[in-house]
Amino acid sequence: PTRADITYFGAGPAALPTDVLEIAAQALLDYNGTGLGIAEHSHRSELATNIINEAKADLASFLDIPANDYEVVFMQAGGTGEFAASVYNLIGAWVARQHAAILAELGAGADEAAVVAALRDRVEKKLKVDYIVTGGWSLKAYQEAIRLLGPEYVNLAADARTLNDGKFGKIPDPSTWKLSEDAALVYYCDNETVDGVEFPEFPAVLAPRADGSGPIVVADMSSNILSRRVPVSNYSLLFFGAQKNLGCTGVTVAVVKKSLLPPTTSQPSPALLRKLGLPVPPIMLVYETIAKNNSLYNTLSIFDVFVAGQVLKKLLKTFPDKVDGQQAVAEKKANLLYAALEKYPDVYRIVPDKSVRSRMNICFRVTKNGNIDESEKAFLKEATAQGLTGLKGHRSVGGIRASNYNSIPLEGAEKLAKFIETFATA
Ligand code: PLP
């Protein structure tokens, strides 16, 4: 088959728009008549800096990120690296706040050993990171926090599996979340790619209070960024890999609240962290280092930033009302697919609860003539024959998953919806 024959519903890496790939292919061979490809130019060159700055500005414009309050950084950590980065940076910020408070309490001439002892005591008694576990990816982030810090510092504030016989598919009522007082972070995954569970909206219990204080909220938006409006100001950190809704694999974006960076907040020194028994982060996961260097502390793949930048330019051109325009299309496509599935309840079972169905990853089971395995095999085989590919569910849960990212055109979703109907009735 050729590109034109296929609609690819893979969960990530996802399909990219063909016109963007054509520009990228040319740029790989010769960027802007320089005789050198974009992947060959120095990341320290002016053209690389321009590509970074334009992509940052276009992302901020499309999502309405308040540029005065937030820093956008490009990294190579992947979503998985951000599981660790969020822990390191936000416990660092927590320690910095406690350190300042203790210095204020003990006075300017305080003995350093006494300050460290007071800080260690506070770490042991009060340091907590909170996790809302609603699917496979927030579970992985929670497990990473335990691996880095030890279980004593990690609070499982909510576990969706307790609602559904040990399986994911619901979101516990936020009023039941057991949030710690003054947690260094509260973490959740806005869209669970494997389980097809998406937060319908920002959880109000995590909203900032009138005086501006409130929980330090971290969200993984790897699989739904750029598909709906985000109340950015409610977050201290949000992050996402590019490979689903933004660009190709290899670059990760972190949107960090500037008050967590110098001059307001500086990460504790490695020596202090060691005295406190806390882990010292690898330098390439320290946001203040990356931000200070405009994402160029070390070699960044400028090609990947370029592709993301081209996708953003295309989005800005397509949607004059920016992310609201893309949101309307994403909802239309998702509604189409869920409606097709709901028409045949004897054949299709949508996995997550209706209240938390993902617009991005549509997870369902297929049973025709009583045999689920055979039915799903047949569904995948016939879909593939019609150019509808990448529909196999994640290996950990099985079933079918249609990933409805931004690059899936409306016609692609229509084609799949039609196939869902004809398969059920054939
Ligand atoms: N978070 C979510 C929601 C994901 O879907 C994924 C990957 O699919 C990850 C994190 C992990 O990302 P990466 O593979 O870039 O580490």
C-alpha cells in the first residue's frame, strides 16, 4: 500500500500529516538552501535557535500559554523521563521552600548544622508526593516515584482500580482523593493512552485558591495535548512527548511555571540533597538548567523540534480560533466513533465508563458469535484490508484501540465509523 491508502490509528508514534513530512524530507536534505540538512546543522547555530524559538512561540500561541508565567522547554527524556524529572524538580522546589522558611524561623545567623537538622526533620515528617492513579501511565509514574524516593514519601491518593474489580476504566470521585497537606506535587495523567480514560475536565479540587496558593499540580498530557483547551494557569508543570499529537518521536515538551525556576526558586545543591537523603537529579532532567540554556544544555534533535514546529504552523493556519478549533474536530471524530460502537451493543463493548471516555484513544472489545478472540482477529484483519491500520489494543489489555489524534482527518474517522457498522452487520 501507499500512504494515501492508509489511515493509521496507532497509539504513538502516530501518523504525521503528509505535507509536513514533505517539508521535513526536503529539510533533511537541504535546509533553506544551506547545502546542509536540518539534522546536520549545529544545535548551537542561529538557525537552530530560531527553530526552537518559533516552535515555543507557536505552541504558546496555539494553547494560550501565559508566556510571562510559564517557560516551555524541549527535552529528550520522553514521557518516562518526565516521570522522574517531575519528582526531582518538584521535591527540589519543596525543599527550597522549606529551607527558606527554616532560615526565616531560625534567623540570619543560624548555625548551618541546625538548619540542615531542621530540614532533615521536615523532610522525614512531611515530604509527600501524591499520585492519582487512573491507568497504566499514571501507575508507571507512581512506581517511578517510589523507585526514586522510597515508598515512605509517595502517597497513592486515589487508585481507580479499587472501583472496577482491579481494572482501570473509571476515575474516583475527586472528593474521595486522599491528598496530603502541602504535597510537593499532585500528579495525574490527563489521558490514559492504554486504558482509554480521559479526565473530562480539570479536577476542581486541585484548582488554585483565591489567594493564589493551592496544590502543586503536575499533569502528563502526552496523548491529548493540542486537542482541547488547557487551563494552563492551574498547573505547576505539564509535559508531553511529541509523538502523538505534535510531531515525531524524540522530543518531549515541559511547560514549567516560572515561579518554580530561578530567580524565584533554585534547586537545592547536590550536597544538601545528599545530607537530606534525597536523590540528586541527572543534570539533563533539571528544568532550571534546561530553561537557562533555552533547551540547549546538551545536543537537542533540532529536526524533531522542526517537525513539531511545522505541525504547529499548520495547526495555526488551519484553525484561526486555535486549539478551540482543533477541539471541535477532535470531539466530532470521537463522537462519530463512539456513536457507531454504541449502535451495536451486542457486538461492541466500550471499555471505560461513559463519564471518562477518552476522545483520543477509543478502546473497545468485539464479540461476534460468542468468540472474542476470533472476532477481534477478524475485525483487525478486515480493517487492515480496508487501509484502517494500527488498531490493535495495547499488549497489556488486549482488545481494539483507535487512536484519534489530531493527524487523523475527519474522513479517516468517518471511514472507521463506517467500517465499525459494516463489520457488526455483515
Ligand atoms: N505518558 C503517556 C500518557 C503515554 O501515552 C506514554 C507513551 O505512550 C508515556 C507517558 C511514555 O512516553 P515515552 O514512551 O515517550 O517515554
